[in-house]
Amino acid sequence: MTKRWLIALGLLASVLSWQARAELVIEITGGSEAALPIALVPFGSEGFTAPLDMSEVIRNDLAGSGRFSPLPKQDLISQPHEQAEVNFADWRLLRSEGLLVGKVSSVDGQTYDVQFQLFDVYKAQQLVGKRYQVPASGLRRLAHQIADQVYQALTGEIGVFATRLAFVTVINNADGSKRFALQVSDADGANPRTVLQSKEPIMSPNWSPDGDRLSYVSFENGTTEVFVQEMSSGRRDSVAAFKGINSAPSWSPDGKKLALTLSKGGNPEIYVLELVSGNLSRVTHNSQSIDTEAVWLPNSNELLFTSDRGGRPQIYKVSVDGGTASRVTFEGNYNSSPDVSPDGRYLAMVHGISGKYYIAVQDLASGAVKVLTETGRDESPSFAPNSRMILYATERNGKGVLAAVSVDGRIKQRLGEAGIDVREPAWSPIRK
């Protein structure tokens, strides 16, 4: 594990032993003591029954965030579906701060009309109320979008339930061979689908800012190679297949460039590739060290990256135009795998302590570091697009699982299931 950061180069991929996966399930392992009580009334139904229980998806989203405490269904005193049916005095007795009601209707079983209303129980006021018309296939995403609106209305923060997760698994075939798979799911682990399968390792998925492209590393042609794949069309292009290492792709904030680790000059260095023109510029020049895992700061002018130029892996900052790099991390003798929060306030990283590896967050303004996890086997941090949560890979009972932790360390989630092994997570941007 002391060389965990080298995995981004693909040097250890052949020794990883991952197993098959199925749908991920969120488990709350730690929550906020100040979780908001909320009443979620099952949506009413008219005409054709919807193929999805939208209110249940919304309930699971809000409960899974650790920020809300939905009232047990048996405690709901009535089943209103619109404001005219709500007696706010009754709901105040349950001390619920919010009340969500709604209705789903369809005349043909193909297209569904959905309406919902969120109320402040104590003020007896509507906070949000909207109507939608979607095909049956769009009901799950709409449920996530409604959960996002509830989350934002009651917390003042942007919700991320309608986002997606990317991650890598390996399917063990009956003949003993392996098939690596790049998977994408909803943010709650549901609706998993395969983007790419290969007999060779797939690594380092990374979302473009528009959420329609994934960059990743594939060994399918016998060496490391960086691809960019469109989610909407399935089209993919090889963008870096130089001699040596091609690894650790990271999108610029405008989606026009990739930062890469390449060893085309003999030593792993940081480069920037302009995707349209193909122009390639070298950023770091240090033949005595390994420079890798570059990520962009929101200002688009600077990169953070991992380097052992000081003797042990630490995180440094450098201009995208090159020049002298400055050290960013000083606490501890091992820090790697940087990711920057979208709001630019925090740096997430793998922080080594006495041979164990944790997810830590550093305030980029003050330099203060806080260790957020406990297993000692944690890696691959990826910020949520609202900057509040960090997704990462860890182990449980010898199996790889995904987990998430809030930047203050109070809210903890685990996404997994016994017997499933998952690695290399990446959290998508918010879909428009």
C-alpha cells in the first residue's frame, strides 16, 4: 500500500484481484445528530400504476444522505396528496418540519404526469410545488430530481441525488478468466449499466464537466492507453497511446483539455493535452521523481499532483504552463491521490499514518488537515459536485466496497453488498 499512488500509473493493475458486482446498496454507518424530521407521504396513483414507487426512491435518497429522518410510514396520520387535503395542525403534533405529498397518473401506461408539493409544516406554507410529464423510463431520474429539490429547499445546499457514479469491477468467468468492467450507476447505486468490458484492466475513470464523457485508462491493446468515451452515443476515441505509461486523465474545468501522466520522455511527468487540436504540452520536468495524479484547480490555471520528489509521496501545485512546483501537503510523510472540491475550498487525499491509509481533507486556505475515515485501507477519493461529500474505495471483510463521508466527518455511508468487490470510484457532475 506504500506505493498506492503508483496504481494510477497502471504499474500494479495486474496484481489486483476484484470480483463480480451487482447493484450497490447504501448503508448509513454514521449520521448527523441534527437530522431533520420529515414526513414523506406515499404518492397517490390514478389510472395506470407506475412501474416505480417514486416516493420510496425519494425516501431512500433523503434518508441515505444522513441529513433527514423520515417518519416511519406507520406513524403517518393521514395520506394527503395535495394541499387541500393537508391539516397542518395534525402534522405539527408529529414534530415534522417538512411534509412532501404528490400524485402520479397515466392514461396509457407510457407517459406519466407527476406532481408534488413540499410544505413547511410550522408555517403552513408551500416551499416547492411542480408538475412534470415524463415517459415511464424517466420516473427514477425524476424521483432523484424531486429529492434534490427537497434537499435544497430544507438545507439550502444543492442536492446530488440525480448524479451518477462510475467505478471499475472485474467479472470472474466460469473458466477462471476475468473480464474487467467500467460501470455507471445512479448516485444511490441503482440502475447499474456497463460502459465497457475488456479482458484487460480498466482504470482511473474521470467525468467531463458536462457529464457526457468519461476518460479512463485501458490495457486492452497490451499497454496503458487513455480513452475518452461519450455516454450519449457510446463513441470512444484513443487520445493518448504513447510509448510507455499513459495514465491518470483529469478534465480541465472547461472540458477542453486533459491533464495526463506520460512517460514518453522516459520518466513519468505531467502533461496537458488539448483534445480538439491534439497539442501536447509538458508541465513538469523532474527526472529524479515520479509525478502523477494531476487534478485541476477551479481557476483552470493550476494543477495539484502527487510526487515523490521530496523522498515520499506528497502533493504539489504547479502552473499549467509549467515552472516551479510548490509543496501543498506537510502533515505526515505520505499524501497522494488529490481531488479538489468543486467550490475550491478543500483538498481530499489519501493520508498515510503508520502503514495505514485514510481519506483526509485539507482546507486549502488554512492548511488544516482532518482525517475522515477509520479503516486504514482507503483510497481513490472523489468529491460530490456539491462539495459536501467524498466518495472513496475501501475494504470490508476482504472485499472492495465504495463508501462516502462528509467533509466534516459526521455523515458516513457505505455502498456495497456481501461478496461484491468495487474500486476506482468517480462522482459525476450535476446533470442539467
